[in-house]
Amino acid sequence: MKPVQLAILRTPEKLMMLMSNQAGITTLPYVQKGALLDAWSYLSRVRSANTETLRQVLVVLQETVPDRSVAVTIRPLPKEWFHTPAAAKPTSAHPRAFQGTKTQLPKARRLPVLDLRPYLCDPRMLKEVLHALGGTAEKQEWSLPALFVTHFWLTARHWPTAHRSEMLALFSRLNLDGDKAILNGAARLAVVAEARLACLWTRVAESVPPEHRAAYFNAVIDTQVYATRLMHDAIEAIAETGRVAPAEQFPIWITALLKSIKENAPLDYLCAGFRLASLFKETYRFERVGKCANVPEQVIEDIGMTIPDGEYVALDLWGCCARFPGFANWIARSQWRSFDPEAAKTYSRFLVGLLYSDLRESTQQMKWAVIAKQLPKIEGLILKTSKPYQKKVVDWIWEWTIAWNDPRQLESRLSDGMKLLHRMAAAPFAKSDEAGSTVASFLSLPNAGDREDFLAIPDASLISLEAACRRRNDAHLIGRGIGTLTTLLGRNTLEAAILKPNVLWRAAKILGGVRYHSALEIVRECSAHPYFHADPLAIPVSAPCPGVPNPIPARLGAWMRGEITLSAPQIERFRKVVANNLVVTRMSLIQQSALTWLKRGLPVEQVTRGGEHALRLLGDIDENRRGLRKFLKAYWSGNSRYLADHPATKAWYRKHPALPRELWEQGITFPHDTYRIAVEQDPLEVLQLGTYVGSCLGLGGPFAYSAVAALLDANKRVLYARDQTGKVVARQLVAISDDSSLVCYFVYPRSASYELKALFRDYDRAFADAMNLPLYEDTEDGEGYFVSSVLSVDWWDDYAWNFEIPK
């Protein structure tokens, strides 16, 4: 709100405006032209104690209050103020009392020019001035507390006596003269609110702890709720909010409550949220508050207290109760207590996940209606499933509800999915895996018959899928690839999943590393090849592609060229053989086409395993994509010093002149009987630091671009631990900080043995000593270092290792 004027203060020399806003109270010179300023100017040079002087004095007294904090020292009034001129009396010489004669009485002595303003700032002198002028003094503004006069009097003196007396009593009970912030809020409220409501809302402040009262008044004024009639439940809600809200959050919580009071909304739901927030999430901001009758507060509290990490979902469950019709009733009767604890945790996250969606509200509500209808079946399936598999059930259903946003398709696909889950949530299938998104793509096959056939797919295919998706990064790529394939080649993809599942997963993983629209184009072009013809024997003899297995056996090829004859049974047998072979050929064609697309513009023909990984990484990332492409183009053109000679690399080394460059780039010799730790020299191997250990920097991981930064940036190096066969068993990223410390990051995989981690720790210390650099050891806040990007656009700082190795 704009600042409000509480009073105009008079001092011996000037008028000041007492202004108030949420930040506090300020005084400003009074400069507004008008009768008050004219009167103040007049009283600065009074020449006569007459009725005009009395009028101007009364104007000032009516519009201002004394600033009693200013000391006043003034002289007594001149005697002339108390001298009354003698009236003319008839005499023998002037029988008409000087009426109509040229002779006049002697003139009275003139008053000296007097600054009357200081006299208005002292009660005793003001009384004398008014008495001399024939007026009377206002006594109350001198008998009331000084701060009450300056902050309330000009407003409250026009109130009915009862309200004025009540505000004076509240001034005392709230100790307003002892807290400027509360005084400021109460005074502003008195200005903006009607007398009765100002007293009522100020009286409610007594139920609020003193440390919250200033924020309470600010919120009352900001929300303009002061014009609203207060009911008993609202008063109780305000008092409870004051009791449960932490000091930092009280302004936010009370504002949310006052808005609800202003809107005449039921307050039980919001107060339940306050109580839950005080238990589980004090920083909750209550930005969106709906309406819900009979919120199951105790059940939500039990969830927060009982299930693992339940405190993180309690407030979201509370929010869902108001947003989704029937949600509160379902939570109240849910059988989550009978679930495995981890399944219960995931189930609660699945439910609150409905809050976080980019869908339009109408679509989200329709989606919730479908899910709500399926919840009894979902919980029934969970309860029928053995506890080791329950989390898998919830994980997959949660993933599917995220993937399927069309409410019309969600119900049927969810029903089909639960049929499959009933089968897969038991031995011999995995208890926990990442294959849910891939299964969702098959459940979304465009053809209804294909979907039915998928539900009857052999167990071996599904077990193969779970094995291929054991790592999350691989599952991510396979899921994307299968989603593209089922969109355009639904039947072919299903046949591959049945006949040659491992071949399909390999092709899908490579295709999944290509951007979606490019992947669609690759599959679309491949689908036009004769290999995708419906009749296996209709493939032209010229159809075989270099590098792709020929699905036509030699004898069948001779028959197709007219060189031999075959009987009908032989032809039929060959037809089955070709149909089986075509699965491999088709997937190989898609796989080769994806790699060819990734190679475009790069001078490479024969691709090694490391080169293929680099190409797939190039297709998978957004950040650092340009830097990787430039490097690969130079590397495959024979320029092995592209990074070493890059201007950005040279500039970084100039900033660190004391760093022994060769030692930093080559590492140190560190003998060990079982493992060999060394700074990796092969750039294509460096790019695999995340893929080798299945971390988030690996191919398909959310931070795969950071693997590129480890290669491009001169201030980063990758350490690999290899066993005696040369296999990578662990890795570590190390870096030089901007202040020339050696920063060592965590050893991956996290499951690496104590012996391996201790070996890395010893290497790090020896490496730092060899380079004569301080070894950074992690602080509590983790803010003690900064590692810049050199040639990369961005990278993921995984926080420094503190060298602790739990046994």
C-alpha cells in the first residue's frame, strides 16, 4: 500500500508529516499549500492579539498534534497580551466619550512582533495564549500518552468515545509504546479501517505472540481484510497460526489465512496445512490454497511419520486433497499401511506426482478421474503381489501414468499394463528394473491386435528386456528407441521382440541416442526398403545392403535368380527361415542407418567401439555438442593436438604458470599389485568415464554432456583403475580449481571396494604432492572451490570428495 499519513506534528519551528508504510515510520517536512500552512506562516509573526490570531491558532490546533519529544524553551508572553485598553468614558470636556470629536484617546501601546508557534507546543503557555485570545485549550492531547497522540489522536478523536477508549486501552495492553514496528502497524490500521473494525482487528492481535504482531498488522493491511467481519473461527485460526508458524514463515502463512478469511472460505483445511507444515516442511509457502472438507489430516501425518521420506510428500498430499475431487476420501481409506515400506513410499510419490504436470487443468482433472477409477484395482494388485515385487508394480504404474496423458487411452492401457504386471511381478522376473518405459511403448502399439499379442509375449523376451535395461542409462535409450520403432513399425518391432529380442534392444539403444525427429526420419526411410515388405519372398535379388546380414539363404537366392527349382514345401520352409532372418536384417539396417546419420559430416569410415560410443554420445547430448563435433572432426582428420593447441587451453595454462603441464597431463606412476591407476590418454576412452560405471555422466544419462567437458577442458582429467586384464573397474574425475587446488571427485561406481577407494585416495595425495599443489578437502557447505569451464559450454560439478571411506 501507499504510505499513509498518521499525523501532522507541530514543533517550535516547523510542521512535520508523520508518514507510515510497511517499512516503518518516517517524518517529512509539511509543504502542502493550504489553510494550515498559511496559518503557520501567520503565527510566525503575530502583531496583534485579536480574533484573527485566535482563528489561525485554532486552525493549527485542529490540524496538528504536538511533538512532545521535542524540548521547548520559551519566554513568558509579553505583558501587552494581558493589558486591556481602558474604555472611553464621558467627561465634562468630552460628554460624548470622544464620539464625533477630533480629539481621540491616547493610542494603546503596540504589541511587539511575536513568533507564537513555540507557545503552541507547551501546554501551560498554550493555555495562556488561548486565555488571552478568549479561547480554551484542548486538554486530552496533553494528558494522553505521547505516542498515542502522535500516532492515533488525529484519527481517533473523531471516533465514538467507546472506540476511542478501547483503542487507548489496546495501546496499553499491546505495549505499543515499547515496539515501534507493532505501533506502526496498529497506527496504519487505525487510519485505513473503520473505527469498530480497527478496534476489532487490533484486539485480535492480542492472541498473536508479540514477535509476530508487526507481521500480523502488515498482512491485515496488505490483504485489506480489515473491511471483513471477523467470525469466531477466524479469530481462533489466527491465534493457532501464531502458535504453530515459525518466525520466518509467519508473514507468509498469515497472509494466506487472511486471504481465505477475506474470501469467506472454510479455514479448517488451511489450518490443517499449517499444522502439517509445522511438522514436516516449515518453509512451505501456501501459494495455492484450495478448499477441501474433511481433509484426512491424521492419515497424512501418519504417512509423513511412518513411510520412508514421508515428510517430503505430506504437504503435497494435503495439496492434492483440495485440487482433485475425491482424493481426500481415497487417502482416508487407502491400505498403504499393508504395503512394503518402499512400495508405500513410491505409492505416495505416485499420488502427489499428479500435482506436477504441464497439462492444462481440464486435461489433468480428466486424467485424475481415470486414475481415481483405477486406484482400487491398483491397490488390489499391490496387495496381491509379494512384497519384494510391490515397488516394481508402483514404479511402472507411476511411469505409465506420466507417459499416457490422453485420458481416453489411459484407462485401457493402464488396464492392459496391470494384466502384464500381474504376470511380471513375480519370479522369474526381476524385482526391480528400469524397463517400465519400454513396456509402455509396447502397450501403446497403434494396432489393437498387436497390443493383444504383446500381452502374450513369451517370458524369455521380457526377461531379456529386463536384463538389457539393468542400467538406467541403457533403459533410457532403449525406451526412446522402442518408442520410435513402435510408432512407425509396430508389427515389425513386436516380431523382433518375440523372435530376436537381444538384436532389437541393441538397435533400439543406438536409435535412442538420436534426436527424436531425426530418429523418426531414419526409421521412415528404412521402412521403405524391400526388407520391410510383407512377403519375405518378394525381396528383390538386388536388395542386400553392405554391412547388413543378407536374410536370403544361398539356395533360396539361386531359386530367386531362376538357377534352381524348389518344391512347394521347401519354399514354405525357406519362407519361415527368411522371416526369422529378416528380423535381424531389419534391425541391423536401422542400427547401421542410425550410425551413418551420426557420422554425417565427419571424416570417419571404419568406426571402432570407442568411436561408436563417441558418435552415440554426440547424438545424445545438447550442451557441448558443438565442441565434441569439432574435436571428432579434428581427431579423425589426424590432428591429435587439437585440444592441446586450442587458444582456450593455452589461455588456461597461462593463468596457472606454476602448474607442471606434462605431469598434469600424463599423471604419475603409481605401482600396485592388482590394479593400475593412471590418467587416461585415449580421448575416446575419456568420453566413456560415465558409461563404464553406469553413472549419470554415461551415455543416456542426464549429465552425459559433462563427459565431453572432461575431455575438452584442460583443467580436468580422468583417472581409470584397470585390473590385470585391462578392464576398467573404477574411475575418478580430478580437476584444478581456479585457485590452483587439486579437486578430487567421488570414485565411481559407488559400490567400488574399500581397497579401490583407498588406492584412489593415495594416488590423489601423491599426485597433488608431485605437482606441489594443495589438495582440496571438502568443507561442510561445499563452497570452498570453483572449477571453471575452459572449452566446454557447461559441466556438472559432482561435489568434491571428502576422502572418507566407510567400511
